[in-house]
Amino acid sequence: MNKPDLRSIPVFKLYGESLDWPTPDLLHCETISNRSREHQWEIKPHRHADLCQLLFVFKGQAELEIEGKRTQLTEPAIQILPPLSVHGFRFSEDVEGFVVTLAAPLVAHLQAQLGNSVNALAEAESYPAGKEGEYLNSLFAALQNEYTGHQPAREMLMHSLVSVIMVWVSRQVIQRRSASQRPQRAREYLNGFIQLVEETYRQHVKVEDLAHRLGISVSHLNGTCRELAGQPALQIMHERQLLEAKRLLTYTSMTIYEMSDVLGFSDPTNFTRLFRRRVGISPKAFRDRLKADQGNET
């Protein structure tokens, strides 16, 4: 879908209003139904020059059009709408939720509190509420109650509630960013581990030592190996030793004693035991089978 011509997109303070900011507060809060009902549950594409919005859909459905891309919210979620992002909505008539609009000074204040590295309000992203839907709904409902009321310290409480909501959003941003980075980081750990195994498989170093050299815990290393290689770290180390043993059995005339010594085993019995457990036959039987196969080929 092509992006609409920005010259034809109206710029509103709030949708349907070309007047100045309609409140002395640095935020505006209303239910989704309050404004969308007036427009037959459809808010046509528009943008805000210097306002950021948080759309929280608690119940019902919402079809979103953001920068020409259509998506649907069918479960509780918060949608971030940065300044100047072109957005429009179509809601089901049973929709429940809230729209919170933040003025630029409040956005800057929240951003400074959260840390610029998070930048939770900069991208038009949606964050599913999951099991915290009721919790978020209670926060938005409390914010709406304060906004429409006149209780002492009203502004302080509103800003506190917005801060709590933004902490929730920022944690979602961090979790999503971490999840997107995790596969690459895990692959780097596995590649580093395999390189260390290649360098040390004759030395019989401990898994703990290799994990320490990678800068991660043994459990983290084992989890990464199981996830990406299908086996724990020690098994990968044994597989490398056995690969070398099979090469020696195939291409050299070394005795089992000589072979176990080359592979760093202090006792040939330990080498034979590991080989039998992992391969299913003894090293001697493995070599005899190779000779028999070669004889049959000739």
C-alpha cells in the first residue's frame, strides 16, 4: 500500500479539532468510544504536529492504518503513535479503551526519565498486554478518572500514572530488543565455543573453563548449545574427540594406547569406554569393520 500524500493529510491537535490544545494540562485523556462514536467508529488518516499518543485497546477490535500499513488489534494492546505519524482507525462498536495524548514537553520529560537509549515513544509500535490487560486497564481508567476530576494534587497523580504506563511500555521495548538480538548473540557464543573446542579437545579442559573464557555461565552455555546444536556442551566436546578418534582409526595404524595418548586420555580404558558408549562398538571393532568393508569393496 502506497503512503498517502502528506499534503492531503490534515494536521490536528486532536482529531476533528483544528483549535489550539484544548486543555491546560500537558496531557489529554479520553475513552476511545467518546470521540470515535461521533465519527461512526472511524477516525480517518491524520497526524499531529507535536503530540504523541498512546492508544490502549482493552476490548473489542481495532483496525489500524499507520503510514499506509494496515494491522488489526484483536487482543488488549498499547499502540504508540509518534508525532507526525499518519494514522487512522476503524473500531468495532463494542470497543473499550483509552487514548492518551501527550504534549511535547511531557514527552521530553518522560524520555529523559526513561533514558534516551530506550526511546519508547519514537516508533509506531504495538505492544500486546498479555496477562497484564486488566492491570493496564486499571491504570488508564485511573488516569481518565483523574483527568476528568478536580481532586487535590491532580496533575501530580496524572503524571505519576503516565510514568507507570511508560515504564511498562519501555520494558516491552527492552524485552523486544533483547529478543531480536538474542539469536545473533547466541550464535556468536556457539561459534566461539566450537572454536575453543577445536583448540582444546586434546587437553580435556572443563566445560566451566570454556564458559568462563566466553564470559558466560555453564547453564547459559549449555542452554545455547542445546538450542542451536541439539546437545549440551560436554557432548559437543566428546563428539570432537570421537571425530578425531575415527580419523585416526581410519587413516593410521596407531594402537589404541597410542591413540588415547594423542587424544589426551590418561587411561586407554577411559577412551575405549567413551568410544563404546557414544559409537556403540569398541575402537577395535570399529577398525575391524572398516577393514572388512574395504575388503568387500575389492
